[in-house]
Amino acid sequence: MKKTNDVILQTVTKIISFIIILFSIHLFFAGHYTPGGGFIGGLMTAAALVLLLLSYDIKTMNKILPFDYKRMTAIGLLIAVLTAAGALLFNVPFFTHAYDYFDIPLLGETSLHTAVLFDIGVYLVVIGITMTIIQTIGESE
Amino acid sequence: MSLLHLAIVLPFLAAVFIPFLFKGLRTIHTGWFVLLVPLALFIYFIQYLPLTGGGQTVTKTFQWIPSLGIDFTAHVDGLGLLFALLITGIGTLVVLYSIYYLAKEKEALHNFYVYLLMFMGAMLGVVLSDNLIVLYMFWEFTSISSFLLIGYWYDRERSRYGAQKSMLITVFGGLSMLGGIVLLYLMGGTFSIQELAGMSGTLITDPLFVPALLLILLGAFTKSAQFPFHIWLPDAMEAPTPVSAYLHSATMVKAGIYLVARMSPVFAESGLWLWLVAGFGIFTLFWGSFNAVKKTDLKAILAFSTISQLGLIMSLLGVGAAALHYDYLDENIYMIATIAAVFHLINHATFKGALFMMVGIVDHETGTRDIRKLGGLVTLMPITFTIAIIGSFSMAGIPPFNGFLSKEMFLAAMISIIEVDVFNLNTWGYLFPVLAWVGSVFTFVYSIMLVYKTFLGKAQFEKLPKKPHEAPIGMLISPLILIALVIVFGFFPNLLSNSMIKPAVEAILPALGDAGQEVYVNIYFWHGFTPELFMTLGVVLIGIVLYSTLPKWQGIYNRIPERLTLNGFYDKGLAGSETGGYRLTNGVMSGFMRTYLVYIFSFFVAILLATLFIRGAFLFDTADLAQIEPYEVVLAIVLAASAITILFAKTRLMSFISLGAVGYSIALFFVFFGAPDLALTQLVIETVSVALFLLCFYHLPEISRKEERMGFRFGNALLAVLVGLTVTLLAFSSFSYRSFESISQYHIENVYDLAAGGNMVNVILVDFRGFDTLFEIAVLGVAALGIYAMIRFRAVRSENE
Amino acid sequence: MEFLMSIIVGILFTCAVYLILSKSLIRIIIGTVLLGHGSHLLLLTMSGLKSGSAPVLMDNISEYADPLPQALVLTAIVISFGVTAFFLVLAYRAYQELGTDNMEQMRGTESHD
């Protein structure tokens, strides 16, 4: 293929995708109280990565972010299942979440919730599968 | 989970370790480890004897699915314990016998013992469960393990045929039984047998009573090989002989008998029950013994003999129900039938188990089971001969063995039925003693055949594949123990009377106990010159005459042509259903996906419209409609237009762009509807989808619609419009027509208190309905792996080629 | 509004079914995507539209839009993305292996097991 000049695209992408990822993380953590959460955060992150992928190419991407996305999916699923199963250790039914309020230095009083752990699982799975799909299709000739 | 539950599942737990023991310790026969399981269980269950003997029962409940009324309730009473002891006791002997029967070098012992243990556990579960659903579950487990054991030598065609036949017939019965169980639940509102028995008086008037009774009996009859379902048992003889001795004579086939006995408290008041159980039983007794005489294979003779003996016990249980109608008598003579049933059950297990093991020894040591080749073995195998002669005499009902005692009681019970003046028994009842007597004559004939043709008569060792000699001592131990029991029970039957028979009878006929009658069991040899004694004498005399003239009348067996036999019907039915199914499938399945989709959508339209119409759900509630803003109308038009554009798009690019337009319009609608999470998700997904489509773009062909003719398109359009119309009606109707309150309010109210969250949608996703999300991400993972596999595995394959 | 949406849902379903019934693989895939869109809107419409503000807990607000169908639709959107991707790859692999995207030519035959 003819070498195309996409310096502008690449430069802009670098900045934009960084912003998108930051925003997606914000969405992820805010999800319990305002719109957002694991699904949206994960998709947003994946979208940023796809953007990078489109403006560069797969080889460069693999060099910058050497993740195995299949493994990421598996880890996400494991976190989700373990969070759910963790309740069994405390003799409450599967999937019972717990939360409490803690006084953390700098942040002030914050509530910590096991549902966030579960959401991290969802987040990782969503990034994992989106990137696995896109990457696999992209790599096939 | 109590020790009792643990005892029931112990065989299952032990089965897990068998393959490792087999692989790890090749030098020791795996059977020695297996032996410990039934032995330990037998000793454990013996401890319950004094308890049930004193009229007590033990019930332990383990909550399994309480919301559906399904609890794993273990209930030990006289009847259950009797069976548990039979299962573990005979099980111990059979495992011991199998150690010498199956060589550890040649056989797949790990499979064999896993199946056997699975069966043992399942059988214990059947006889000790009070909950009908749990009972059913174990019941089907016995069918499956029986299937696996019959097909143990799966490279033989006859084994596979026999395994399939037994599976089809017993599982058919099992499913009928499940239907019966559900009907019982509908009537009584419980799955507990004890509770159902308590309300038998009200159940009998229910219109569902008769269907339930018939379905339950179907289950029992197929399992216990009652006519006309007996045809699977002879084919089941393809299993290794220890299995035949255990499953197909002593225990599993008695599960049907157990079920009839166990359900007697629920059903026995009904005349239909009495007639069906007794009638099918007595005919099976006659038919089984009649057919046994024509067989030349020792195991086939024993198979038909088992069928006939099962019929005998079944008929006794049926006749025993008559006692319920005479609970005012001081001395209830009709109780003898039930006592005889239980007694014969024990006796049959002893002598038939021994006889099967005897046949196994003959087969093992001579290489054949064909009585036309055997003969004169008595000089070479004296111990085996002793086992055979005592077992056969007991089976034929000749004193002084235990079979004589129960046979006498059986005949007495059959005579007594003539005097019963309910359900027309005093007219048609004469058939019972007549058939019983005829059946006994044939029983006598084949018992003599068994001994004479194998061990006496002309020796013809040159026809035998192997040089015969006496079996190793290990193989003889188990049958000798059983034969010893035959003699012991023959001389001292009252050893069993109060410890085992009485509690079992009380469990079968609890109504008598409630009416103040005591079950009195006293078994003795000499009753005086009673009709049954003369009947036995007649059996012996006529039997000897028939046996000596056997060649002259054997011709009657060939009168029935093969295609008119039950087996012929079974084979034809099986073949017919296969070809019929094939034809139907070919007619309906065109292999073209559109055909299937047309089926699906047509039924979708038909069923939904019919339901809406029948339920009167064409309701248009305009009171609660949301406001329409002008920009929403514009958006709706854009959406509809983009969707329709796709239909007429000539190129891929055009379709994808229109599809994107649809997606983004929907995202906007989500914004209007107050669903920010959805709008965000939809926007991001739509963006990622664009990337996805772009990537696939490269690989996919251009849309071509040349092959599609006008008629094809018109048909599709018609169906499509119908579906669209149905969905529109459904959407509006479901908005207007609310049959119950939505659960959403619960989520809204509790989002802060229970889940400490603010975003209801996300809280529902991760907390209230976390299960759905968990499965959803699992599905996503599977989809991603599928895509990965489809693309990557091809690369691996092409490298290999 | 519900009436308008019901009609839109009907149009989406009509288009989707028409596409799914055609012979071209790509059109079938596009049809399934449209079917997904239609059912998402159907779910929302069923429970009533605009019955309150977005289902995010706020002070002084007691009327919220029904959060349950929203949660259902959210999962459905993500799932249909996964399924669409799967279909697309299936289609393109089938096209590569068989050399056709015509469903009628793809049907299994008697000899083909």
C-alpha cells in the first residue's frame, strides 16, 4: 500500500485518546452515583484504543501496549466471579455485596463498595472482548 | 446433611476414586477396594434393625430446593431398610464374586466399578427417599447405570441392542412416573410420600387420581419387567453375569416392586389398583414361566424366571390390598398376601442371586451357557451342582427350602382371593389361583431343566469350548453364602418374621395398624392338609409328567410367528420411528435458513396475535401517553427513513451508513427518554461498530440480489409487514395493559438503602441483578473467543497441511 | 409518544425481518442489528416513556424513569455488539471458505455430513 501521510491524525489521536481514557476512568468510578459504570467505562476505553489502532497500526500498538486481551477478559471474569463468590465466605448468599463508609486521609469520608470490584471485572471484560475482536479481525489477512 | 445422607451418597463419592485406584494400583484388583463400600454400608444399616423392628422410623431432612417443595428427605422404615440391606448385602457378595469373574488384566474395571457404585448409590437413594422428586431422580440414575452396565462390552452388537432397549423402555416408564408424581403433587400439594399417604382418603375422590395411579404403575411395571414391558429383561442378560445377578434379578428390577409397595398406602384403597397390580402380576408370572421353558440359554431361562417371579411378588402386593377392606376382622387372613410378598422378595434375592452366580461359574469354566451343549457336569463341578440343585428346588417350591414356604403362602393367598366380595373378585377371582397354579407348574419344569440339562444327563464335553473344572474357591464363596441363607431361612423362617418382614408389612399397609390390627407373622412348614398343599403336590406330579414329555409338546412355542411377538413389535416400532422421523425431518428441514426463519416468524405472528385476541388485550390506553415534541417527530422520520433506505441500498457502504444513522438516532431517543447510560453506551458502541464494519468491509463481498425473484421478495415483504404489525400491536398493548405491578418501584426505593448507590441502572446491573451481568460478560467472552478461534485456528490448519 | 414509538418499532421490525429473510449474508447481519435496535426500543416503550427524570438519585425528585428496562437494554446493547461481531466474522469466514454469500447455495446437502 502507498505510504500515506497521517501525521496530523497521529498527533491529534495521541492527545485525544489520552483524554478519552481519563474520561472513561472517571465514568467508570462515577458509575455508582451518576451515569457511567463498568460497561460504559470499558467501552469508552476500548474506543480510545480503537482510535489509536486506526491511526497507527497493529504492530505499533502491540509495542506500546503489550496486553494480551484474551487474558484480560479471563482476569475480568475471574474478578467478577470471585467477588460474587466472596460473599459465601461470610456466610451470606452468593452475590451479596457489602459496603461501608471510611474516613480516608486526603479524600475525606468515602464509601467503599464491593460492587466496584465486580464492576472492575465488567470493565476489564468489556475492554478485553472489544479489543480481542477488533485486533483479531485486523490481524487476519 | 446427616450420616444417613452421607451413607446414601457414599457410593457416588467412592466412585470418584475408582479410576485413580485402577490406574495407580494395577497389581491389586480394584474390586477389593470397592468391596469395602457395600460392606461398610451393610454394617451401618444393620444398626437400624432394632429400631424399625420396634416400629420406629427415622427421618432426616436436608433442604435442597425448599421453594419447590423438593427436600432430600431420607426416611428409614421397615420397607426401606429391607431394601437397603438387600442392596448392600447382595452388593457385597456380587462385588466379591466379580473380583474372580472379571480378570484385572483384560477388563476395563474402572468403568465397571464406577457404574456399579453409581447404581448402588442410586438404588439406596430410591428406597430411602421420602420425596418423590428425589426418588425419581435416583430412579433415573438406576436406569442410566443399568444402561451403562448392559452395554459394558460395548463392542458387541447384542450388548448395545440390549442396553438401548432397556433404556428406552425403563426411561419411558420413568417419565410416565414423573407425570404421575406431578399429578400427585397437584392433588396433594406435597411431594412427600408420608404426607400423601396421610391424605389417601381424600385423594381417591379426585378426578386426577386414576391418571396418577396409571402413570405411576406404568413406571413400576416397566422397571419390574411386567408383561408386556418384560421384553427388555432377557436382552439385558448381555451384561456381565455379576451385573445380571445384582441389577437384573436381586435389586434394580425390584425397584418397581418397591414403588408399588411404597405407594400402596396412597393408592391401595382403589379397586383399580388391586385389579391392575394383581392382574398384571399373575399374568406375568404365567407368561414368564411359560416362556422360560423354551429357552436354551441358561441366562435366558433365568431372565424369564426372574420376570415370572417378579410377577408373583407383584400379584401378591395387589392381592394384599384386599386386606384393607377387612380391617374389622379379628384375624385378617388377607394380610398373608403382603407377608408372602415381602418374604418371597427376600427368598428370591437369595436363590436367584445364587443361581445367576452358578450360571456365571458354568459359563466361566466351560465357555458356554447353551443347555444343548452342556450335560453331565456333576462329576467335575460338585460344589456348583449343589448350589444349582438347592437354588432350583427352592425356586420350584420344594421343601425344605425357603422358596417352599413363600410359595405355599402365595398359593394360600391366591385361594383366599376367591372369598373376597369386593370389586367382582368373587366371580373373576377364580382366574388367580388357576394362573398361579399353571405358572407354578412351568416354574417347576424349567427348574428341573436347569439342573438336569446342565449337570446330569449325557456328558458331552467334546462340544464345550473349554475343558471344564470346578471354579476357584473365591468365586464359590458368594453363591455358597446365599445358598446357606436359602437353607437357614427354610428351616428358621421366623428369624426374619419380627425383625424384617413385620416392619416392612406395616409400612406397606399402615391403614391396618391405624385400625388397631396387629401384623402377626409366624411362618411354619406344616399347615395340615390344606388346598395349597394339594396344589403343590399337583405341581410336582404334573411338572414331572410335562418335563418327561417335553419334546412332544415343545412345538406349541413355534406356533406364534416372529413378527407377531412383542419383540417383533418393538423392533418394528423402533425401525418405523426411525424412518418416520427421517422422512419428517427431510420434509421440514430444507437446509435453507430462510425456511426455518419463515417457520419461526409465522409461528411468532400466529401465536402472539392469537394470544392478544383471546386474552382481549387489544387495549389502547391513551390516558397515560407521554407528550410528543416536534423534534421527536423529525427524529422518528429520520430513523424510519434510514431503516427503509437499507432495504433499497445497492452497495455495502450505503447500508452501513444508513445503519449507523439508525443507531445514532436511537441514541438520541435514549437521551429524550431520560436514559443517559443507554445513550452513552449506544454512542460508543455505534462508534466501535463503525470500526468493526470498516475492518470487515475489506473481507466481505458486495451485496448482490440478482437471484432474488419478485415472488420471493413479495413473500418476504408480506411476512415482514405482518411481523412489524404484530410487534406494533404488542408494544402498545403491553404499555396499556398491565396485569401486575412492576418491580421497578422496589429498585427505585431501595437503591440507596440497600445498595448505597445513586445510579439505579448501574446498581441494578452490578448489584440487584448481578447474576445477569455475570452471565452476560461470560457470553461476551465466549463470543470473543469464538471470533478468535474462527480466525486463528484456520491459520494453524493451513500450516499443518 | 408511545404510539409513535410503537410504530417506529414496527417499522424497524419490518425492515429487520425483510432483510433477515433475504439470501445475502450481509443483509441478514444488518437485519439482526436492526432487530436488536427494534427490541431495545420495544422494551423501553413497554414500560412507558418519559415518566420522570433520569434514574439517578437526586434530592427533591420523586418521579424517575423506569430503571429496570434501561438496565436490561444496556446489557442487550453490549451483547448485540458481541453477537454482531461474531456474525460478521462468521460471514466473512464462510465467504472465504465457500466462495459465496448466497444462503441458498450454502444449504447442506444429503451427501454433506
